[in-house]
Amino acid sequence: MPSRHEPDSPFFARQRWHYRDVIIVMSVITVSQFVSLEGLTTVTGMWLWAVNNGSTALLIIVSVWSVVRWNHSRPWRTLGFDPTTALYDILWSLRSALGVVSVLALFLLLMRLSDPDVRNAASATQRAVWQGQLGGFIAVVLVATVLTPIAEELFFRGLAYGPLFRKFGGAGATVGSAILWAAAHYSGPSYASLGKTSVAFVLGLVYAEIYRRRESLVPTVVFHIVQNTTAFFIRDPHLVILVPLATVLVGLWLMSVALFHVFNRSRASATER
């Protein structure tokens, strides 16, 4: 398709891959879904779930890298992983993401503390699932909170955004990439699926705008990792996980704020010299 909106940004102007490349990766993802095991949950087998979903995530990462490498000699930098700005982007996004999820965790904690049934209940189901399976649990956490976010950001923002931008402009690319990401989270006609898809669409809009403004995938990957990590642990309906989670989140947020301030000051001093 002809380009109607050539980006002003040199970063997006360098991204010369096409819809063909997006379709190639989508085809690889579709085929991988046919060969992957269905009905797997962490309850039925943690290691099996981690291997199955981790293999899919790695396949997406390799596929995106391959089609971008076909067009560019430095695929990671072209996609938005610039080592010269990575540290600043990490600290900036950690400060923002941890601040948001800390407020959310504290709000949920206060809400659940007001319920006497929650305070007196024990999270027996969660402990029964994890007990004696530390290795499998760590593998599940790494796949769900690190590998999957990296794979999704590479495809839905890194690969799909550029061709959508050249065809529909910045707003169209933001909405289009969010629709693709939301569609990937649709799991059938149910209220739970509708809610999950709606949240994915809103977050997709936010992540796409962050990617456009920062011209880097590092912030969206960090946001996505923090989001998945918080969602993974916050599912505990009681306080066994929520109390330490909220404490850790607030502590990490304060540390990220301090580190970002120190880094900014040192960078400003280096610039003045």
C-alpha cells in the first residue's frame, strides 16, 4: 500500500518494513497457536505452561527480529532499543509505572482491610499451587512478566506501528495498534473477556502514545513488565500476597524516584561541562 503519511521523526522514517512483514509474523504466531498445547494452566503444570508459552514468546521475538534484520543492519536500535538512552528511559518509566501501580495496590489493600472476612481468610489455594514447585513458579513468573511483555511490545508497537503510521498517520497508528493488541486478548463472548479486551485497548492506546513520544520501546516494555508483574501477584483474593506486594511496590517507587533524580542531576552536570 502507498504511504500517505511520511513521519517527520527520523526514528520512524528509518523504519522501512511493510505490511508484508507484519503479516509474516502474524502468520508465524497463528501457526504457533495451532501447534501449542491447549487448556494449559499453572495449576495443571507450571513447567509445561512455562515451556509452552515461553516458546511462543521466543518465536515472536525471533520472527520480529528476522523481518526487521532483513531491512536494517541494526534491528534492535531501529525497533527502539537504543543503548545510549536506555538507562534514562528505564528510570523514567519505572518512576511513572511504579507510582501508578503503588497507588492501585494501596487502594486495594485499604479496601480489603475494611472487610473482616478477608482479614481472617487464608490464601490456601494459592499456597497449595506454589508449594514445592519453586522452580516451576519462577519459570512461570519469568515467562508471564518478562518474555511475554517483550514479545508483545516488539510486535504490536515495534513492528506494527510503523506501517500503520505511514498509512493512517499518528492517531490511526495508535488506534490501530491498540485494536490489534486488544483483539489478541479476546477470548470469547463473555463479560470477563470483554473487560480484559477493553482494558487491553485502553492500555494499548497509552503504550502506543508513549512509544511515539519517547521513540523507544524501552518505556513500554518496562510499563508492560510492571503491569504484568502486578497483575500476576495481585490476583490473591486475600492479604497474604497483597500486603508485601504493596510494601515492595512503594519501596521500589521511592527508590526509582531517587535514582531518576540523581541520574538527571549527573547528566545535567555532564552537559554543563
